Amino acid sequence: MKEVGWKSIRIGGPLNDEAMKAFAEDGVEVLYTFGHARFDHAKDGGQEDAYIARYIEAFKEKLARYGPAGTYFKENPEVPNRPIVHWELCNEPNFQYLVPPDNRPNKELEAFREQLYARLLIAAHQAAKGFSDQVKLVGFSTGGVSAGDLRFIKNVHAKDENVAKSYDILATHPYVDPAPPEGFSIQKWGDYSISSNLATIRKNLTQHGRGDAPIWYTEMGWVISKEDGGRFDGSKRQSTVSLPLQAAYIVRNYANALRLGVE
């Protein structure tokens, strides 16, 4: 990572001593996306309290190992003391990564995801701040496809007044494919854009006293076809871009984000 020149990285999945050693020695700032086992309605239905308890215990275990003053650094004094400070709670919980689809109508499933995430976020924030004030909890990490982030952010905040106090940074993923970053994605039900979505998010946060909350874009990208070295079958997609065009879009979206006040 040092040779490539990366200054920061967002990762998920297994986090172990070998990975932590690499991050610390290369001086990379880590945003770790913590995702425990997904909610299995057949197994966990009606036992939300137990599921949340298991989730938070697993979260606290990682914090205690790799967070500020973590046991890993105490046991390995030769490794630079660069703990993970930024922790993102679940990836795209408004989609299948927290609660997979089941037999429920989509509206009912979304409502369940929203109430479960509200409870998880509040509990995780309490755990993080009880561990160390240095820990920064990154909340939501919502998928923005079809403006799905707008509905989820609004509804989760409405579930409990404590939600607005339970994250240090709000993250979302501004996917507007196939439109360019400055354009509008046109759908049958209407259109949406990165800038207009951000304005809607900030308006909602302001209503809950968090209008000044830092906002991060923790994912972005455009579809690249297999013919251009990507992973998608272009014939089944509305549109694809080439590798150089995606690179240009990402650079332009960085500039756009800076203009919009996104760190």
C-alpha cells in the first residue's frame, strides 16, 4: 500500500492481526466497515434483541482489539501505534446486506430494515463512546441507487430521536449510473442527481439538529462492460463506460464533492 501511495483505505470482511500490521506499518488511515452476520428472518425473527446483542458484542470485540489503546498494540509494541479510529456500521443496510429479501412485501421489509438499523446504530454508538471518545462512528453507508438513500436516512431518523445523536459522520453512496456525476439519472418515476440528493439529505439532517454533520461518500463508480475489462454484460445494462471515462467521472466527482462540502 505504501508503494502504491494510498493514504487511506475502506475495507470490510475479516479483520485480523496480519491485516492490522500491514495497515499500521504502511501508515494507511483505515475506515473499517463492520458488518456482522446478516439478520436471518427464519432464525432471528422475533429475537431482534438477541441479534442486536450479538452484533454489538462482536463490534466491541474488534474495537477492543484494533481500536485506540487496543490489545493488539499492547501485545505488539514493535508495530506503530496506529489504531483504527473510523468505524462504519454495516454496508448499505437499506439493501440486502443487513436483512436479505424474504417473503414480505418490499414496503414491510424496508420498514423492518429501518427500525433494526436505528436500534443497531444507537447501540453501536453507545458501545463506541463507552470504549473511547477517539472512536468516530460512521453511520448509514446507504446505497444511493434509485435515491434509496434518501428514504432510508429520513425514515431511520424518524424512528428514534436518539438516532441523530448516534453517528459522528454520515456516509452514503452517490450512484447515478449511467449519468455523469454532474448530471441527472432519469427514471420512470422521476430523476435524481448527486447534488440534489445531497441537498435533500442535509435538509433532513437539519430538521433533526444535525445539519452540520460531516458527510462522506464511501463508494462511487460506474458500470464497465466485460469488453472494456469490467465485470458487467453490457447488453443487459442500460449503459456502460470505458475505463478512462470512469476515471474521469471519479475525478470530476471528487471536485464536485469538494464544491458541495463533502469531505
